[in-house]
Amino acid sequence: MVIMIVSITIEDTMITETNAVTFRQNLGEMINQVQFRRDTIVIKKDGKTVAALVDARLFERIRQMRE
């Protein structure tokens, strides 16, 4: 099995792609990454994006846009 984490930096915010297993194994660290550095974690399963963990402020902005 190959575990891969890919990171991309956009405007001082890092977007990290990881698979679901690695995400579960590193959940605490990844929550800190999002909370304190305002990074985004993209979670993939079988190579397909299934979820994203984003900063609470960004989530609130997205939620307001949808209303």
C-alpha cells in the first residue's frame, strides 16, 4: 500500500490531500493544521475526493453564501 500526502500552497493557505486511512491515523494533527494555520485537508477514498476539512470561518462563509 502506498500512502501519499500532497500539499499545495495557495495565498498562504496550504491544501493537503490525503487518503481516508491516513486522515484517521492523524486526525488530531490535521485538526490543528486547519484550526491554527487555516489549512484545508482534502480527503480521498479510492482516489476520489469524498470530503474536505476546512477552517470554521471558511465554513461559515460558505454556509452564508448558500442561504
